[in-house]
Amino acid sequence: MSADAERGLAAIVHARVSPKGALENLSQQEVDKLLDRGQGGLYPLFRRCALAVLNSGTMIDDARLIFDAYRDFELRIVREPWGIKLEMHHAPGSAFVDGEMIRGVKEHLFAVLRDIVYTHNEIVARFDLDDPASVTNAIFCILRNARLFDFKGRPDLVVCWGGHSIPREEYDYTKQVGYELGLRGLSVCTGCGPGAMKGPMKGAAIGHSKQRIRDGRYVGVTEPGIIAAEPPNPIVNQLVILPDIEKRLEAFVRLGHGIIVFPGGVGTAEEILYLLGILLAPENADQALPLVFTGPSESAAYFTQLDRFIALALGPEAQKRYRIIIDDAAEVAREMRRGFDIVRRSRRRGGDAYNFNWLLRIPSAFQQPFGVSHDSMSGLPLSMDLPAHERAANLRRAFSGIVAGNVKENGIRLIEEQGPFLIHADRQIAKPLDELLRAFVAQRRMKLVGEYRPSYRIA
């Protein structure tokens, strides 16, 4: 077997594909912008996201391995009398069966095209992305354009977070939880990648099938910086690409009616800190959002350590916002159902929409993109003197930088050129933070394959 095959990289092909229900026509200006390789052009972004989607299913979480393996991959937009086609050269063969592109991959590919064009044309030009209300409106418009609001039922969407690099027993448990959710008619939203993002969808699909639910929703929410390391899994039937990690996180918490957190690494810790920081903000004290941390019995120590870190870094008020359930998938699903009844009553009382939580207040510190660099990481204030929600915001940024250093192309390059990021923190935060991160490394929660070299140092 070749080295490429061992890494999950498939043979390359040339192909032309037609749109499938996402974006069938483009103006000449849009075509020119998509094929513009210069400064401000969209071609590098479009190519990177398209290549990631075509690599769905590969067991690789190093974006550069994918880009290096397919460095000759090219895209062209071909105009025909009835619309457009995408012409690809040196594309991954795993996206095709007998010369035909897999339908789900095709849908994901044109979802990428749809969201890149829409964000450039309608979001960047129309919205002030330094204004919190404007950011929220922009996210709403992106989700609406992706038709995520077509569902008109009661609250039913469970956001599932967790690691893309988890052991088999944890992956199997995520499927069990998804199955119990599916049996209760609930839909699933994840970061769309492998591991704990795929398992709940796979289980829910079986639960839906048993209940003869044919319109189950498997929503994948991603962003350009992470999509290559976590390509959309094949179960996702509604994919949306947000412009950056902060808008992706806001989309999760405004779309979801409840959140389940499975074991994971720094990316999962980043999501937890984002959510707890928002919920700890005084203006969100009355927000109803069920939150459960869960895993199999083998994961009990993981959640004990995570709970201890939250207690020491953020305090007991943060611990009150979640429930830990170990090795009981049915109870997790029942907890979501109970929580959804509270969410429904709360939304009706407040006059809020079921499909987008407008009343949730998100401070600007959680909305503004964090530019990861050695200077920005070392300059993060991680002090016990800050209010708990501000502490959470800065811890979230620290974890975001570590994620970048682990799997994102620009972060990996920064680490190689300048060494690990340096993080400064009060002793009361530094010690539990170091213990948590060391545990992630020891439990191999940082990477899917290969030896992990830490992208950080804590001072």
C-alpha cells in the first residue's frame, strides 16, 4: 500500500459536475471574483474549501497534508446555456463512484460555492462587522440563505460538540446518544467533521429510520479555517460555512435548543468556554439552554478533570449551568426533551423565534475574530481579577490559538517558524490549565495521527 493510501488520500481524477440545488447560476462578476487568484480574490478560499469537501472521509487532521497531496488541484467555472458547471483537475478520487461524483459530496461542494459567494456579495458589503447587533444579523442572513430556517416545528435541534480524535468506545457512545435522540424525533447539529461530530448523526439516522422519520436534519456548521482539518462527514444534509470561528460558534448557540458535549480536546474546551462565558454574562441569567456533558464510563475521569478546571477557573456559578451524565445515553436524550419544553415555554413567553435565539446577548468579546499570533497569545490577560465571563472569553481565545497551532495551516506554519505560543496566566488559572492540557496530550486528544508536539507553553 502506498504512503498516500495509508494516509487516506485517494487517486486523482478530472471531472465536470453540475450544481445540485444550491447555486445554479452566477453573474460574470461573481465568476471573475471566484477565479481571481490575486489579493482580495476568492479563488484561494474557494479552492481550499472545495478540496476539503472532496476529501470527506479521510483520516487526516493536518490541513497541509491535504493541500500538499493535491497541490495541482484546479477548479474552473464553465458557463453553459442552462447554467454553470465546475470543472476539476487532479481532484480526489474518493469523491467519485464509477466516474460520477457522490451526490452528498456534490451538495456539499455547491454549498461551499453558495456560502462563499453570498458572504462576499451580501455580508462583507452590507454589514458593519464591528457592531454586535450587525454581526448577529449577518449570521442570521447566512443561515437563512442556506435554508436552515425552512423547518417550522417545535424546538428539536440538539447541538453536539466533541473531539474529532476520540477512542472507539467514546465514538460508539456518541452513536448511542444520537440513536436515543433520533428515537425521540430530535435532530442533530454538529461541527460536521469526524469523531464526536459524526457519531451522533449516524446514531440519529438509525433512530429516525426506526421511527420512519424521513426528513431528519443533520446540520453541519463549519468555517474556512477548520474545514480542511475536519471535512464534512457524509451524513450532513445541511451544510453551512460561516466566515470565521466566532460566527460559527454564535451560529451554534443561536440555532440550537440544547447542547450536548462529548469528550474532546482543545477545540471542545474552546466551545465550552465560549458557551459558559456567554451564559455567565449577567444579561443572560434567565436564558434557558439545556447543557449536558456526557460520555461512557471510560470518560468519567475526563469530565471530573474538566469540571475541576471550570470550578477553579470560572467558579461555582459556571458549574450550575450544566449537568454531567455518565454512561446513560437514554437519560441524556430525556434531559434534552425536558429542557426543550422549558425552551419552548421561554421562547413563547419572550416572543422569541424557535429557529433563532434573538434574545441571547453575546458580548462583543465573543464576536470579534481573534487573530492568532505569538504576540496576541502572549498578550491575553488571564487573571482572576477579571469578571468570570471575561475570563472565559480570554481562555476561549487561548484555546483557539492552540487549535490553530494543532491543525490549521497558518497556525502550524507559525509554530514551525517561531516555536510554541507562550501563554501567561495567574497561578490559580495556569496550574489547572496546564493539568488539563497535559491530560489532553496524554489521552491523545490533540491529533488523529502522528506524534503530537505541543503548540503552546504556559508561563
